[in-house]
Amino acid sequence: MPIPSSPVLRWTVQITVGGMGLLLLLLAFSMDQSWADRHMLPDILVASGWLTAILWIERIILALIGALLLLLSPRLGRMIKAGRGNVAMRWMAIGLAILLAVPASEGAIRLASGRAGQSWSRVNEPLRRADPVIGWTNIPARRAIDPDYPSRPVYVIDSHGYRVAAESRALDTAAPSILFVGESVMFGKGLNWRDSVAGQVEALSGLQSVNLAVPAFSAGQGFLHLRRELPRFKHPRAVIILFGPDLLVRDLDRSRPWIDQAGQWHAAAWSWHLGHVGRVLFPYHRASTIDAVVASDRRILAMDVALARRHGADPLVVVPVFQPERRQERALRQAIFGNTAIPHVLVPLDPDWRLFPDFHPDARAHAAMARAIWGRLKGRSGSDQ
């Protein structure tokens, strides 16, 4: 049945479509670098150049769609006036169907990725298993070869889920030890043990390295894991925590356990897998949200430091920074560590010190971190004598 021509319908369609176009144009023009610094966070999984490219691509797309809607608005009005409202409604229905197809794709994305809305993968090495308190941990007692890298690095995981040098060498929980806390970078993803920061610090110090790191962890998960595992060790000499502004975004992910500004634990919430896709495609946050996650991560690091000291260990946060450090990353780092008593060491890294095909630091970067860590620990032990 033809839709009758109606001035009310005509103006409603024109104002709605034209208003959407104008809003999109205004948004596109407002998304400059200053806006990005207030609403975007660096992401360890996404290169900074890619984030900048995403911003510009989306600005262009928004501007084009906005301009198209503004041009289309009077045309739709004329079609309705000429009694061709069915055609106009059909085009609007097509646009609505495209929008509805996005959530409808959730099932296909989950099936293809195998992640089911999780922040971690069950199929990537090192393999992990779910944990109700921490989120996930390394599957214990196994040896694996990582096929994601041409070098085929070997990961040996002991009965506690810690990465160790070899199956034949069991950790001694009574021995003086340096504990390492973090995610895939601290785990040594893409590297053999001897090239990882834990392996290199062990070689420099002569002390046992205990690698508690679990890939894809947030700062909050690292603290929860340290709180559980640290009491096992009788003589922890130091606790090394890896942190950087590009990890902040993980503590905004509610599909994993998280810790708020008051230091309270919260269970993981169910989430759409599209939310993880959106993290890459639409990496934008309210300024107040960014301020809140800075405050919560500052609190988490302070909790790490206090926990280590209660167990007689020397805490140190290592902050690797690929050069040149971006203005926003520097501001975030200063907001977290400035005017605080959090002991930390900044480690500048050459931008070429990365692994293929992802952005994990290579053996040269781990060597720089190991030297900085041991230099700081050795200096402290010397000053205590």
C-alpha cells in the first residue's frame, strides 16, 4: 500500500535525516588530536600509528556519511511529497537493517574466534584455563612451542603455572628469589627463557627468577595473582611488576575481574564479543572514565608495593617505553607515578626492538629491561649494606 504524502511525515524524515547528518559532521570536525588525547587510551595490542590512522579514517567516514545524509534529506522529502514514500521508507529500512546486522553478527564472531566474549584466547600459547577470582591462569605442567613466531620459542610451565627454564629444574620456594609479575611482555611471549627479562635477570643476579606472569593480564589481575602466590615463597628478595600506560585500557574491561579506586575486587561480567572488536575499532572513552582508571591503577600499584614489602621483598615497577614517547603516554605515566611513593624505573626502548608478526618486545628490549632492573636492585642492596 502506498504511503500517503503528508507534510508532517515529510518534515519529520527531513529533520531526522538532516539532523543526523549535521551531528556526524560536527563530531568529525571535533575529533582532532586534542580530543583524541582526552578520549583515547594507548593500547598494548594496537600500534600507536594504527590508533592515529583509525581516528583519521573514522573522521573521514563520519564526514562523508554526514554530508551524504544532508544531501539525501531534501531528496527524501521530495520523494514523499511526490507520493513515493514507499521508496523513501525502503531506503531507511535498508539502513536500519544494516545497523541491526551488527549485533546479529555476534554469534558468528564468537564461533569464528573461539573466545566467546572473553579477553583471552583458549587456543593461543601459552594455553590458559579459567579462574573465578583472577580470570585465568596458565595451564600447569606442560611444555609448548609457540607457532605464532618464526623462531618457534619454547615455553615450559611448571606444576604451579609459572614459566620456568626447563622441565628438569624445579623451583625452590625456600630459596632467595626475584618474582616477576605482569602479562605477555613479562612472560616473555615470543622468546625462549634465556632471552626473556626473567631469564636475563637470573643470569645477571645469580638469584632464582620466578615468573608469575600470565598473558593478557591487567594490572588488577597481576595484583590478585601476586597476592595468591607470594606467600608460597620463604625468601622473596624482590618483586618486579611490569606496567605502562598502554595497559590502562585493560582495567576498563569488565569481562575480566577488576579492582576499583577503593581497592575492591569485582567479578567478571558477561560481555559481547563485539565489545572487544569495538575496543580496536572505536577506542574512545569519557575523560572522567580515563581519570578513574588512572586513579584505580595508581591504587593497584601502591597495593603491589605494600604487599611486597609486607613479605620482606623489595618492590620495583618497570616501565618500558618505546621511543619516542608520545605526549599522551607521558602525561598518563606522570599522572600515575608523579608525586607518589611507587618505586619505578623507566626503560627507553628502540622502536625497532619488536617481534614479528606482533608488537611484543624482542630479546634486545628484554636485555635493556633486565639491565635496568638489576642495576636498580643492586644499587639498593649496596646502599643497604
